Amino acid sequence: MAEFTVDCLGEACPVPLMKVQKQMEKMAVGDVLIAQIDHSCAMKNIPEWARNNGHNVEIEEVDDGEWEIVIEKTK
Amino acid sequence: MKAFWDKVSKNHYYKMIFKNPFTYVTGAVLLSIFQIAIFASTGSPWGVSGTFANWGAWLYRLVGGNVDKWYYFSSEGAQATLNNGILNHTGSWLNFGIIAGALVAVLLASQFKFKKIKSLKQVVAATLGGLLMGYGARLAGGCNIGALYSSIASLSLSGWVFAVFLFIGAFFGSKLLAKYFM
């Protein structure tokens, strides 16, 4: 159960989602990915993509306009 | 005072209206209502990027340039718009409204942030992307608002044609983005 972080701060769509998709491919089931984002659209499209693929998703607002999306790879 | 704002930030209606993003359907319905309001009150369908060409022309005039001979601005209507100035231009006020509205919305949600520039690569990608979008929108006679949204809302076939090529462009654009800028 490894934990990974992708730094998407300062990046606009569609880059955050593409980075997350790329990183998730490399991970094993049970691994956790933390995506750091400050682009509000990514707060919508990353969780939507992850949930559609059956992964567990949580969003934390860590600061004004800054979020961490925690995704657990389930398959 | 802090206790009051803490209470506001936890309020159900504050969260629903200002904090949490609207669903796509809510956004679509609101956009439709407002674009009908724009059409009804200004007499022309909503557009965004055509105004940027005028802003460019006004900026060019400010530094002593002259666009009178440019084909794009050669019509009498275009010349009249430019001569009337930015404060009398409806499209400019619509765009000012978008900028001011976006700022107010992000402040109300307490999500305002100055974003750092990540790399020179990002600057190059953003500048290239902006130039291509602006140039493409002028060649296509509109952007995704004027040529797509307003066209489809006016039951024009051109909006659907635009949509097909928008998807093709976005497909290749994201491939290039992944290859050269990520």
C-alpha cells in the first residue's frame, strides 16, 4: 500500500486529469494517490473520472482555492 | 465576528449557492436563461471572442496604430463600433461582466488564489494555445460561444458543424499537449 503524490498546482485543465490518469496506471491495487490541485474544474473532473472507474475518492479543501483529491485504486 | 463568519461558512444555503460548484444541468439552465436575456435586451446573440479583436484594435490605436485599412475592420459597422469607443460597446460590457462576475464568485466561495507559474514550458503552451484559439476563432467567425452555443441556440446548422470540428481539434490538441507539454 504505497502512497503517491502528483503536484498539479498551477496547472489548468486538462493537465491535472491527464497527470492523474497517467500516474494511476503505474499504481497497484490498494495504492493511494494524492492529487494537489488549485484549479476548480479539476475538482470536478478528476473525482468524476475516478468514481466512474470505481475508485474511492475523497476531496479535502486544504487552503483557499487549494484542494487535495485522495484516490484509492480499487482495481 | 469570526464566530459569525464560521457560522455562515457552515450554512447549508451558503454552501449550496456560493461554495459548492453547481451541477452541469444547473449551469446549463442558468446559461440558457442568461443568453436569452442577452439576446432579448441587446438584439444580438451572445458572443465573447469577437470583442477581443476590438480590444486589440483599441489598444493598437492607443499606441498610434491604425486599423482602418484592415479587411477585418473595413465594414462601416466595424468602423462605427471602433469610433464609438469601448464604453459604448455592448460586447465589452458583457466581457467585463464575466471577469467581474468570476472574481466575485471566487471571492464569495473563499477560493481566490494567485497561481504560480510552473515553468517556461507552461508559459509557451499557454501563449501558443491562446494565440491559436484567438486566431482560429476569428477565422471560424466565432468561438465556442458565438459560433457554437449561440448558433445552436438559433437553430443554425453551422453550430453543429463547429461542434464536430471542435471535438476533432480538442482530440489532437490534447494529444499534442500530452506529447510536448507534460
